[in-house]
Amino acid sequence: MKKLQILALLGAIAMPSRALFSEDQSANPPPAAPESPEQRDARMAWWREARFGMFVHWGLYSALAGNWDGKPQGANGNMEWMQNRVGVDTKTYSDAALPKFQPVPGFAKAWAKLAKQAGCQYVVFTTKHHEGFALHDSKFSDFDAGDKLNRDLVKEITEALRAEGIRVGFYHSVIDWHHPDYDFNKAKGLPYPAEAAKLATEPRDHTRYIDFLHNQIEELTKNYGQIDILWWDFSSQEFQGDDAWRSTDLIKKVRSNQPGIIMNNRLFRIPEAGFTGPGTGDVVNRLDPQYGDFVTPEQHIPPTGLPGVDWETCMTLNTTWGYNEHDTSWKSSSEIIRNLIDIASKGGNYLLNIGPKGDGTIPEETVTRLIEVGKWMEVNGRAIYGTTATLLTQLPWGRCTTKKHKDGTTLYLHVFDWPKEGELLVPGLQNKVQSARLLANGKKLEFKKTAAGVEIELPEKAPDPNATVIKLEIIGAPKVAAPNPAA
Ligand code: GLC
């Protein structure tokens, strides 16, 4: 180690101007040249094709499993907000949670395997949630996995994901209930543990918190190889952007460390950034690229998509992001599959959340559902990945996704409600049809053009009760007649 340092020093002395110049540059990177729309498309390409990602909420709250002081804190709601819910300071909170937060060896490999099995192309996991506990080994805090567990959990997770060929995304909370300088007084719209706020009588210097935030982000974007996504969370209308987090500078730093990275818009909360209103679901379909790359409808699917904007719906599997052993309101695998199809048909991505337990293991109800989704994706993934939104939005029996190719367009018809008469009408479709097949086994289906559109003859029973996909090859770009109001 020492020898290397001496050699490096000698190198710097031999070429002083170059070494110093490059150091200067990294300390203060020149403003990035604005990206052309083509460059942006190239950077966004994999994300737009991926369509399906996994969200992971995991931190000290996971170890509490929805309980405080031995008492369940309800069956529904965001249990990653436990500290806020019970209104305690970090010491009380972490004294209760830390002894139970004991990740088993190899937990991350199980996450990565499950993500892969489910068909997720990327995983976004919480490097730090609002509680402030950093999962990496941070030089700037002792409230982190390095100090408390002698482990670097970000490294373990990142390496496990890469080993499965899965893209890596970091969720990072800019809200911090632990840092002594995080000035909760500046934002009524951002949460803070109530009792702890009363206890905090010392004046706070929020600029010191911002420095800390930037430093931890510098560690996260420099020390873990290629990071594909940064998922910020979150700003309020009265405290956001440069005032709250020195956001422009933060984005610039991240981009200089990770030129290909894709970021959401939650460092801001203004209409130009596609995020407005008091609710986390408040999104609008505009986004100036200086504020981020995509918008994040939370827990809902925009009814007609968000044309012209990249978007990703994030959603829980039951009602909580962080693990709650009392929450049994699980979505069925069929509902999850249909949500994914619905989102893809509207041109968005689906970021589906799991909440592992304090030991890093994944609840059984989650595993069984994701395996079911994976089985469907194994057969029908082609009808999701790389597809785009469709003109055929008013389908009474299901949804449609499309893929352009040089000879025409593939329409994937996802049938949710199997027609009783065995005839499926694609209403208003005008194009010449080349072929219709069941995607699962390639079986040819008869079809005919009628005044109403294209009619396809189906087997009597739905081969897949979750959603059966029919692959329709048409010539040219889809042309759809306006629905006949008299029909
Ligand atoms: C909200 C919640 C947070 C969760 C996030 C996911 O902002 O505060 O707990 O992590 O949504 O989108």
C-alpha cells in the first residue's frame, strides 16, 4: 500500500502539470454540454426497452416488521416511516431496530435471482431511506452498515445484481431524520419525526447537511462501478431544487461520475419538472431534461399514459414499501401481470416493490407471486420488452402493445376477458393483416377483415387465465378508424 503511494507521488512529481490539472477537473467538472435529443434517446434506450424493474425497500424499519414496543402498528400503510409514525429520535429508534437488523450471508444473491426469475431488467434499492441509515460503508457517517455491521451492503447487493446481468439502481432519500443539520423547519411539506423535532433545540445549518448529502452521493457514484439509475426521494413544493439540495450541482456531479446514468425528477417539485401538487402521485406530462429523465406516478397507473414523457409507475405488492408482517393485502399475481401489461400498453415502466425482512430474506407471499409473474414473462416477455404504446387504447377485452419492424408492425393483443363467442374483434383496425398466432405456442389463428375491424377466431377456452397473448402481424404502421359512435 505504502509503496504504491510513494510511486504515485513520484509520478505526480514527474508530471506535475498534468496530474494537478486532471485533479482540478474532477474536483470542479466543467459544465456538461447539453445533450442532443439523439444522445438522450441513446442513453434512455435500455430503460425504455426494459419495461419491468424491481424496487426494494430495505433498512432498519424492515427489522421492526411493523411493530413498535412489541405492538403491531397497523395492517396497512408505509412501515418504512416507522420512526415518523412513533415520533422518536434516532437513538431510541435504532436501539430498537439495529439488533434485529441482521442480514444473512448471501441474502443479496437471493434478491438478484428472484428479480431475474421474475423477468425484471433492473433493480432499484434503498441505499438510504428517510431514517438516514446508509447501507454502504460511508466515511461521512457512523450511522451506516460499515460502522454498525462491519459490512458494505451496497457492495453486496450491487455485485449480486451484476452477477445476474441485472442493471443497478440506487434509491436515495434526500430527507434525513438522523442528520443533526437536516433542517426539518424549512419544509412543512416534508416529514420529520414529531417528538424528535421537539427535542432538537440546537440551531441547524442545513448547508452542512447538503454537503453531507453530496459527499455520500459522491461515494455512491464513485465507488461501486457503473450505476444505471439514481432514484431520488423527495421534495416538497415549498422546499425543493437548488434551495433544498443544491440539486443542479448534485445532478452535475452524478452525471460527471456516471455519464450514462438515468435519474428521476424528485429533486424538484415544479410543473416544469413534471412533479407538482402535495401528493406523491401528482405528476404532469412535461419534463424539462435539466430536472431529470423520468416522472414517477406512485401507486397508480395514469389512465391514458403520459405521452411524450418517460414515466415509471412504482407500486407496492401489498400496501407498504417497507416490510410489515401484519400486512396481508397482497395483490394477486394476475393483477400484477395485468398491471405490467397495462403500463407497457401506455408506454411506461413498472417498478414493482418488494420489502425484505430484517435478515434480508424475502417474504414467502412475495416470492410465490414473483415466480408466477416470471412464468408468464418467460412465455410472453416478447410482448412486453421493447414494446411501445399503442393507438388501440379502447379495447373492451384487454390491452395491446406494439413493436415496429422493417416490414410492418407486430401487435401483441393481451386478452384479459376471453370472448364467449370465440371471436375477438380488434375494433377499427384498418391494416392488411399477415398472420395471427397464439404467442405461447405459435398456433395459427383464422382471421377476417370486417367493417368493424379485424376478427380473430380463438380457441374455446383461454389458454392463460392471467392474459393470453395473440401476435398479430400487420403491414405498415397501425391505422385505426375512429370508433363509430353508432356502433
Ligand atoms: C414516498 C414515501 C416513501 C417511498 C416512496 C416510494 O415518497 O415517502 O416511503 O419510499 O414514496 O416511491
